[in-house]
Amino acid sequence: MACPTFHAWLPPDGLPHTSRQAAETVAKAVVEMRAAGVERWFYYYAGSAHGGRGDYYTLGNAPYILLDYDSSPKATLMALAGSARMLRDGTYLGRVSTGALRAWRFRVGRGEVAAVWLEGGGAAQARLPRGWAAHNLMGAPLQGDTVELTGEPVYLSAAALPEDRLRALTGAAPRPEARS
């Protein structure tokens, strides 16, 4: 099986600049690695966007570092843990793509989990069918029967997540991102 290109969702100017962007990127990498059949990996960050090892203070400030100076978790660690918990020992079922929607489906336990996000910016409100649950980037449950889809992964879970129901999530085309 060919390994997918993991950098396809990186910002055009290179590495993400914020902890939240780094967390989003880490979660997408975990999803794509699991889909490619990777069972184990070692997460590390050795350097900066400019290369090299970097010094302690530079690395401690980098968005991809898992722990802050005081050993408290950064967003990347929470996203890594959320991905691992949501996908557990799941079996990859396939990818659903339509327009900007990307959904990576996995059989997990007695149900299914899909990591869902939109490519290319923008956002869309999605109404969840009865029996579906949504979890955020960190794996925390989201309340309600609608979820906002963006470039940040959301995990959907249910007994079954049929491809046609996933394709219909966005309904209309995503609305463009607000310009500041």
C-alpha cells in the first residue's frame, strides 16, 4: 500500500504558527497514518521551521511541542490523545470525499467513527442524523444535533456511518471564511 502525502493540508507558507493549528495538523496526520495502516509511531519534534535542533527555549515555545515549560499539556498532546482514543484499534473502512468534505471512516469496536473536516477553508453547519454523536478535536463530546464543520477535524460516531449520509452532511456548499 502506498503511503499518502501527509503534508497536503499544511498551510501554504509551511508549518502552522499556532498551537491550535499544530493540533489540527497532528490530528489529521494520525488519521491519515491509521488509514495507511500505520499501527505504531513515535511522536517527536526536533528542530524549528528553520531546521536544526534549536535551543530549549525555542523548542519549548514551538507549537508542535507536546508539553509546556511547566509540563502542562499543550494542544498538540490533547489532539494526539483525542485521536488515539477516538480511533483506538479501529479498522480503516475508506474515505468519503465530496467537494470540500473529507471523511475518513473506521470500524471501532461495535460501531464506526469518522474523522471529518473541510478542505480549502470555509465552514458548514451539519445536522447529525439520530443516533450520531460528535466529538471535537480533543475527543470531548459536542452537544446538540448540529456541528460546525471546518478545517479542524471533528469525530463522528454511531453504530454505522453510511457513505451517503456522510456525503449529505454539508448539504450546501461551505460558506467562505470571514476575512478580517
